[in-house]
Amino acid sequence: MGVGPCKPLPPSMTISSFSGDVYRPAAHATLRVALEEGPRRLEREIDFIIMDAPSGYNAILGRPAMVAFQMVASTYHLCVKFPTPFGVATIRGDKAGASKCFEINARLHTDYMDPRDHALPPVEQNDHVTVADGKTVLISKRFPDNEKPALAALLFEYFDVFAWKPSDMPGIDRVVAEHRLSLKPGVPPVKQKKRNFGGEKQHAIREEVEKLLAAGFIREITYPSWLANVVVVKKNSGKWCMCVDFTDLNKACPKDFYPLPKLDRLVDSSAGYSVMSFVDDFSGYHQIRMAEDDEEHTSFITDQRIFCYKVMPFGLKNAGATYQRMIDIVFKNQRGRNIEAYVDDVLIKSVCVKQHLEDLRETLDTCRTYNIKLNPLKSIFGSSYGKFLGHMVSARGIEANPEKIQDIQEMKPPQTVQDIQKLNGRVTALSRFISKSGERCLLFFKILRGENQAWNEDCAKAFQSLKEYLLSPPLLSASVQDEDLFLYLSATDNSVSAVLV
């Protein structure tokens, strides 16, 4: 795509972001960069590291570039100065452009701020079963009719485990779990300058604040030491979603390295079961309280007042680790046996209907003991298959998520580097279902590495071939303990592929 030749980097090399996330760079390239202000122009060759990471920025000029241009930066004046043969050039910051980049970043990280915004819908039809006072839960239509009364009676017995509104959710005991920020000592607090929003966004902010206040999730605060702005992002449904920009607060918090489960292992462990229930925790993160002395650090400003969170909000750096730690404590006797859980995605699995009723009772009893509340609108009981961690799981095995396949089928031929990156990202998400994916998609990766300069006819043929292959993706099965497996390898000049059978 015209970026010039790229050079590989050592596989062991990693780069850490300000948020603590670790990325493995793909390559590095030397590009000629020109900066100018009118006739005052200067060109230099700058080394760039190429990374596959979500960002609203196409490139970042770091200290080596500043040295190469003999650049002096002033954050106060929002400008940089550098000498040229025709005098000193001044380049000023573009506030509108910076605001747009920030909005793009916020949209890219919506999943991180609130993973429930993109919850996958049910994949099969369900029956609404009343458990109390007109309140219903979902039971799969595929659940045997002769066993449905027993399942309905069980859910009725544990109706108090469900939350139909925030006031039904007392929260998990602090002894079991609470979220601590563990701020780094000596880090000065940051008060972000208040942002202004238009009428439509202001209305969305006001509504969300009222909901949080009514639920008891936030409280008003005066004289906060830390202060963050709210961010308003449009969801896929077209509605506005209010989040809080905890960027500065997250930088001051050390990363919690609590180990999260391996996604592939969880998916493999979920296949081969004939009956499953997919349960969703009601406002998951909000069921865990903030440590009382850390509440004021989560302060955010709106047009109405300043508030802080009493519960763990979305967007905090280590919220996922805190929630996973709680899940591991609560379900320590069930994980791997009849439950698989990744943060707030929980799957109850059983080999038969009778066993599932017992496993479900054990799970609901645990939820009642620890005050974990389930969302009746997003939980499905007695299903024969469904989506778990982006894959379709059933007694047959593991299948690709049809929505991810559809994303590729509906793609137009890429026109920009960003389009190629998007395609490669979608291919990577389906890589375990694509035979010899490295060979099939080699031309796409070559463009990103700079070996191909543009999308050509060969790329178009490979793109069409990939779409045709994905019309009938394979069904994968999980391995059986102590079963002999055969490893098949396919090696070419460009790639090596493998499959276990």
C-alpha cells in the first residue's frame, strides 16, 4: 500500500501501552516524513514500528522523530517548533482533529468499557415461563416437553436469584470481592477539563445518571481529587451509551496480572454436551462494590453535578481481573466440571437432562449463597446449542460464529490499509476454522508487510476463494482424554499448517 519495504522484528519483542496492555509488533519500516509550515519544510527518514492494535491514530511520532527534526514541543501552547533552512517552523495542534481521534478511540474501546453492549442474541427460539408475579425467564423450545415442568419448578424455586431491576441486586459481600485501585504512590491526581456535549448527548447522559442514582450505583461528591469526563458513544442499536473516561486514573493503577482463562480451552471444554444453560449476570461489574476509600477516585463530572461510583464501573483497568477472581472463588468447586466461565460469561453444561437439573440447582444455590443476581432477559436455560465466547458449541462440537462469517461475506474488496487490517482481523478470528489459512491469506499479509504494494487481481481471486470456502466451514470436535491424536502437517515455501485428528 505504498509504505515501502518492511523488516521483521524478533518474535520475543513486545510493546506495552500506557494502559498496561502488551502487544507484539509485526515489523518495522523506514518512511520519509515531511513537516512543513508554508515554505518552511523539512524532511527526515523515520523508523516506524508496525502494530496491529486498536487506535484512532494512523501513526505516532515519538522521541526519535523529535530528535531527528530537532523539535521542541510545548503542551501549554499546543504546538511544536523545529528549524528549517528557511527559518523556524511552527505546527499547531488541531483541536477538532484531536477530538475526532478521541471519539474514534472511545468507539474502538466500547467493548472494553462495557462488554454487555454487544451481547450476542439467542440463537434459537425460547419459551417465556412465569416464575413470580408475571416475571418470566427463558427456556429453550428444544428442551424436552416432559421435563419442562421440572425445569420451570426449579427456576420458580430460585426466582430470588434473578434481578428484574437494579434494586433487586444487593451486591456481593465485600469479604468475597471488592475492587481496589491500588494507586501507585506519588502519582499526582488528574482533574480533566469538563467537556461540552450537544442536546441529544446531554439527554442520554442525564438519563443514565438518573438510572445510576436510582439504582444506588453512584453518589454525589464534592471536592474530588481525581475527576474524569463522560464519553458518549453510539451503540449498534443506534442508542447512545454513556461511559466514563478513566484514562488518567488507569495510568496511575498498576496492572493486575491475575490469570484469565484461555479462551480456546474454555470453548473446547464446552463442546460435546447435550444440554446447556447460558446465564448472564445482571449488570455484572456493578455487583462488585468499590473499596470505600477508592470510591471518590472514580469521580466524573456532568452538567448536573459531580458523582462517584459506589460499585465497580466499566472502564477501570483491572475490573475484568477482579470479576474473574470473584468467579473463580465462588464457583471453585464447579469450574471445569459442570461450569465454564470467562469473566461474566457463564455456561452450565451437562451430558443429559436429568444431570442438567442437578447441575443447575447446584449453580443457582451457589448464586443465592453469594448474592449473585442473574439477568432473566439474557439467560437461556435448557438449550441444546448456543454462542459461547464467539463460537457455536453443541453436542456435535464447535462451529464458527455465523455472524463472523457473514462479516467477511459482506465485505467489499479492500481499498485502504485499514480495510486490509480489518480483513486480516476477521480472518484471524476464524483461523481455526480455515484450512491452511496462512497460505490462503498470504497475499493479504504481504500487503501489510509491504511486499505487495497494492491490491491486485491475485488478491481479488484469493479474497473470492476465501468467501467460497467459508460457505461450508468445518465442524470441530474437542479431544477426548487419553485418546490418540495424529498431527498432520502441510508445509510450503510460505507457510506451515497443522491439524490434530
